[in-house]
Amino acid sequence: MRKLVPFTLSAFFGCLLASSSAHAAEPSTEDLSIGTTPARSESAMPIAVQSEPDKGSYERESTRHYYMATDPPGDWAVLHAGFRPHLGTFGGLATLALAHERTERFYGGFSLAIVRNDAGTHVGLAQIALGRNLADTFVGGVQTSLSENRARDFLGIGQFTLAYNRAGTMGGISQVAAYNRARVFHGLGQFGLYNRADQDFTGLVEVGGFNHAKQKFVGALQVGLVSVAGEDVRFDGSVGRGSFTGLAQLGALAATDGDFAGITQIGAVSQASRSFTGLAQIGGFAQAGTFRGLGQIGVVALSRESYGMQIGVGSIAMREHIGLQVGAVANHARTIRGAQVGLFNNGEHVHGVQIGLFNNATNLRGLQIGLVNHAEDGLLPWSAVLNMGFGDGDGGGPAFQDEYRTAYAE
């Protein structure tokens, strides 16, 4: 009958005596990427097998190399322990290593290594190391260590470490570390000083000092000192293809390089390079390509086009504003359809009301109420207290329509 609990004690003591002169194996190319294939190392034994071509095909005969672990257990054991065990397939309760453990396929409860724990496929409750955990495919509970967890494909509860978590495709509850990174994240949240999804984040929250979903964020909250959805932060008029879809994006810098769709974006700087669709965008500097919502509120509220309210010390719509502009100092819109209320109000094409100390319009279709009013095609070019325009002044009629069409053709 095969032994149920093989302990490689002789290997352990032999490695222990030789440890003073032994050198750790150089990291392989795959170790430097996300995952690892531990049994396929320089110490593994290649077995050359001549393959036979399929009949009727034009495939040439080729030699395929298969690799086997140098120290496989004799059976699917309950427990396996050693100093630096290299295992092929383990099925049982646990593997234990005082240094570096390599297992091509692990099925069981947990694997424990003091220094480093590598697995091609790890299916179990936990992968535990004081140093580093690496897996190509992890299915089960947790990867937990003091320094680093990595998995190419992770499906489980989470990755937990003090320093660095990285996953290719992450499906679980959370990543918790100083630095969390996943190509695609699906789960509850990322919690750390720096959280990053190279493509998409789909979950509940990203909470940290710096949060960055480089393509799409779909969730509830992105909260940090810096919170970014999309590739970059743009203030040069260009737009990205990123997007934020959720409840709120909060940070000293809250930015979406593309389209924001949610309730609110709040930051010292709040920015949506393409469009903002939601309830309110609030910031010291609030900027959107196209704003659609209840209010864009900031010391400076800036948009290319806006629909709703703009409220700030300065409220600016580079092209069109439909709704109310309130500026403690100044309001500007190339075309305003609604009202401007501030000390200084300016619009090229005004459909509505301007109320302020100084009101200026190139084309006026409505009222100006202020200390000084100027409208090139108004009832009076200059007036005090009240002025109005009906389309029958010097610049009215067809000329106004031509200028309006020209403005939106640019």
C-alpha cells in the first residue's frame, strides 16, 4: 500500500546542509510576467516525443518536448513537505516548504512556503507565502503574503498583501495591498494606495490614494486623492475613449477621459473630456466637453456645450448654453438660450435675458437689464437699465441666421 504522508526529509536535510553554497534559480521569463509555470524550469527534465503527422495532412513530423517535475510525489498524498520541493501534480491537504515551492498542479487545501510559492494551477483554499505567491491559474480562496501576489487568471475571494497584487483577469471580492493591479477586474473592490485596472474595472468601489481604470469604470464609487477613468487627463480640447458609469467619482482630481454617466463628480478639479451626463459636476475647476445635468458648479465652470445650470465665479460655454448661467463675476456663451445673471454677461447670440452691471450681445432676441447694456442689433445699440431686441434692428433678420449657421459650422 502506498504511503499516505510522504515527507521528503532526506531532501530537506540535504538541502539544508548545502544551503550556504546554494544559489536561487534565476527568474524565468514567465516569472517576470504575470503568471508562472514552475515545473517548466531549467531543472526540469525534458522528454522528447516524436509526433506522428495526421494522415492526409501536410503537417511535418515534429519533436515535442514535455516537461516533468524533478521531484514529484509518489501519489496524490495528504501532505507533502520539504525545503524546496518541485512537484508535478499534488492532490491532498497541503504542501509545505521552508524555502521555495514549485507545483505544476495543486489540488487541495493550502500550500505554504516561507519564501516563494509557485503554482501553474492552484485549486484550493489558500496559497500562502511570507515572500511571493505566483500562479498561472488560481481558483479557490485567497492568495496571501507579505510582499507580492500574482495570478494570470484569478477566481476566488481575493489577493491580500502589504505590497503588491497583480492579476490578469481578476474575478473575486477584492484586492488589498499598497499597489493593486489587474488587466480586467470583476469583484467588490480594489483597496490600496495605488489601484489600477489596465482595461476595465467592474465592481463596487475603488478606494485609494490613486485610482486608475484605464478604459472603463463600471461600479458605484471611485474614491481617492486622484480618481481617473480613461487613459489620460486632458485639458487641451482632445477627447479619449474611456468612460465612467456609476454613482460618484470623488477626489482632489476626479477625471474621466471620455464620457461620465452617473450622479456626481466632485473634486478640486472635476473633468470629463467628452461628456458629462448626471446630476452635478462640482469642483474648484469643473470642465466638460458637453455637460448635461442639473448643475455644473465651480470657481470656474467650463464646457464646450452645456444644458442645465452653470454656476461659478466664472461660467463659460464656448459654443452653446441652454438654461441658466450664474457668474459671480462673469458669464460667457457663444449662444445662450435662457438667462445670464452676473456682473458681466457676454453672448454673441442671446435668446433670453441678461441681468447684470454690464450686458453685451452681438445679436439679441430678448431683454437686457443692467447698468450698461450693449446689443449691436438691439432696439438701441447702447442703453442704461433696459434694452431689448426683436430681430428688426441693424443686425437682425437674415444676418443673424447667417452668423448662427456659421458658428455651428466651425
